[in-house]
Amino acid sequence: MWITSSLTTAITPTAIALGNFDGVHLGHQAVIGSIVPIAGKAVSPFSSAISDPALRGLSNRQRAQAGVTPAQAMGALVTPVPTVMTFFPHPQEFFSGQARPLLTPLPEKAAQISRLGIEQLVLLPFDQYLANLSPEDFVESLLIRQLRVTSISVGKDFCFGKRRQGSVDDLKTLAARHDVQVHITPLTCLGTERISSSRIRQALAAADLETAKALLGRPYSLTGRVVQGQQLGRTLGFPTANLLLPAEKFLPQNGVYSVWVQGATQTPYTLAPAVMNLGTRPTVKGLALTAEVHLLNWTGNLYGKTLDVHLHSFLRPEQRFDSLTDLKAQIQRDGQQALGELTRSPH
């Protein structure tokens, strides 16, 4: 997947899905999924959906100056690139000036979007210029002239332009001037409530992994590189991999989890059963929040490897033990419980 933060290096024409897409949950997947079959249909480069009709009367030199290729000048059909355009940083982070924990930091978001068949990710820098764009300029300048959009997919609650003045109805009206179709995806619900990133955060904060999984369409995951820790687990007979997680990653409730780990072996998609402790390790007077993973029935060197940790179930809250002997006994019980649960309900 081609990733760019500059509209000048974006591959055009595009069929585009617009949104923030933090989490790439089932609602987001519905919006993004609408673009892939549309993008597979070839279109004429001189339809008003792609360029200003006035270009048809220009000379070849003038067309070249306008960015029109010889193939397009001959009227060859082109296939729009299935594209997601999102904003970085998140608009709420820009306006509040405060860091916003993300369900899917950029590398995770890109990986999830790529799996949906999207060929290009445009990370539009959200700055004061973009914040001041009127809905009309957002469509005319960004989508029509620069990204040469042929079709657009958004969620029903999508807003755009200065002070979020533009609605999906405004988007349809503005796009229709250029024969660009807008597909509005209905809100996706689980039960009676809509699927949203905030709802997923609430579930994770309560260690409700089943709800988070149902909303995401996949288990919630943490991705990090294994770095050297204090090696206390090794002295207890339970060596752990200490994960360096992205600072902006949204973390679930502290505690002990049964997890599946990907990336520990040479086989890319092999999953290993494991236990993860997320917390400050009060028994050994830990201070910083750490994520430690103990792979069950496994030996090997993990330093420097990047692991994907898929959360399966919440075993217990983090707690302080009176002695290392008590802690060791509990870790043993945690491992047995995790292995039993993972065996009964594989990932």
C-alpha cells in the first residue's frame, strides 16, 4: 500500500473513503469496504468526475502543464486507486493541544487498512490551514483538483470543513457538481448502540474483551518491540518479554491477560499461547507501567523482535503479594488458567 502525507505525491485518480478511522472497527470497515469494488471500474479521464471540463479545450502543452498525461489526452480509460484519506494528527488532538491515546497508532492503522484491499493511504496533515478550509474548498481543492476523486464513501455522521460545518448532504451536493457519487454508509450497530471508537475504549477500560472484539471484528492487539527489562521473571523461573509499546497506544485495564502472541517464531502467522501482565508490578516495587509477556511451553531469544499480542481474556486484576514465593505460585496458576482457556477457545 502506498502511504503519503503529500497530495502532490498521491496516485490519482482516486476512489476515496474519508474519516479518522481510529480502531478500523466494523463501522469503519463498512465505509472503507464500499470503495474497493467501485475503484475496480475503469472511467474516462475526461469525465467531469476527474478533471475540469474546460481541460478538454486546451492544447496538449496546456494539458501537460495541468498534469494531464498523454494517455489521458487520448481518452484512455483509467482505474481509480482505492484510497483512504485520514487526518494526522487527530483533529481533536489538534484543537485540544493534548495527546490522544489511539486504538490503532499509525503502523497498526495502515496494516489494518491494507488488509481491506486499499492500495493507498493519504495522511492529510491536520493543521490550521486545513482547519480553516470551507466545505466548498475542501471538496473543490483537495478532492476534485488534487486527488481527482471519482467516488467518495463516508459514514452517515461524517462532517468536514471549518467548524465541521459540512454535512454528508453538503458533500453530496458539492460532489454532484462534478458528477462524483457519494456513498453514505449507515451507522453500524451492535445491539441497540452504534459501533464507535469511544465505545471500544470504554470496553477496554473495563477489561470487557468480548465486547471490544465484537466491535472491532478482531481481538484487540498490542504491538511492541522486545527490550531488556530487569529480568526478574527469569529469576522466578518465568522469563518474560518486555514490550516497548507506542507512547500513544490506548491500553486496557491493568491486570493479567491470556493472550496469543504472533512474531515469536520464524513462521509469520504462527500464534503462541502466553500470559501478559500489564501494570506497575507492585510486588517488586515497580514504578513505570510495563507490558510483560510470558510465552507458555516455549523457549528462545525474543530480544529485538516485534510481537503482536492479541488479547484473549482477562484473568485477574494486578495485585501485590506478600512474598516472591506467593507471586511465583500465582504466576504458575495464571499460566495454567490461560493455557486452559486458550486451548478451549482458540484464536
